Amino acid sequence: MVYGRALINAQVYLLRFISPGSAVLIVGGGTGWVLEELTRIHTGELKITYVEVAADMMSLSKKRNIGTNQVIFINDAIENVTLKADFDVIITPFLFDNFTSDTLQKVFNHIHTLLLKPDGKWLNADFQLTGKWWQNVLLKSMFLFFKMLCNIEASQLPDIERQFKAYDYKAIEQQTFFGDFVVATVYSKAL
């Protein structure tokens, strides 16, 4: 409610970068609304692997309209999942802000090993701090709320951009939302 449609708009912005026929890995998709949005764009040509740790979110996701897209649902933490590394696209919507810096490194490395074909894209939406005073206030409130509600381990925003740079990913497209507090970025692997 605080963000209006900013979180949704950030993720929808990223979906335009998915080509027909792509093999897509979605990590932490929540309620699965993104599956229906993908179906509006690609009615039946995607192969989607959908990984979500929360059983109640997975239950909601399985009820979504997926058209004739092929979806494999995996109800587990991504770091426990082993998949063949041949994805055209990975989507990580508001995933990394849940982790401490140490856990982020482990999870990021695991996803990286599952990831992309040489010309693949990594689509990431998350929060960023740009020096506006209200962003810190909102972020601390959000962490406190989710720590009590979902028992997340993070209490501050890890340096997500640094992780992408460390693994030689380059931002090729980017859009900000909600006063630059939300950022949607398309990354490609440096060749």
C-alpha cells in the first residue's frame, strides 16, 4: 500500500526484455501475479521455472492463469535447488534485499551458476538508496515489519550492484520508480 503500483510497475517494465521462446527462471515470485502478466505478453511460448520458498505463496502461484506457457513449480529456497544451467532469462524481483551481505553472496553465486546462456539477461528489481532522507526511514520501517512478519534476516540493504559487478554483469537498461527508491535493471554478462 505504501508504494502504490511502483513495485508492480518495476517488474512489468522488465518483462518487455523477455523474447518469445525463452527459458525463464523466476526466483522469489511471491503470489505469482507475474505469471499472468507474462501470459499477457507471451501466450504460450515460454518455459518457466518458478522457485518460491513460501508454501502459501506457491499455492497462490499455482492457481494463476499461465496460458499454454510451460511452468515448473519448485517450492524451496533457491540455494537448495539444482537446475541445468541453460536459462535465457533470470528474474529476481525484490529478492536480494531479504539477505545480509554474506547470505547475498552465497545466494547470488548459486543463482549465477544456474544462470544464463552467453547472451542471456538477468532482470532484477529491488530497492536502492540514493541519498534522500525518507528512503532510509522507509527502508528501516520495511525491514522491521518484514523481520516481525516473515523473519527475514536483513536489517539493512546489501550492496546488490556490487554483486553484479563482481560477476562481470553490465547494466544495459534501467528504470527507477517511487522517487528513485525502486530500481529495475536489465543485466547482461560481460563477454
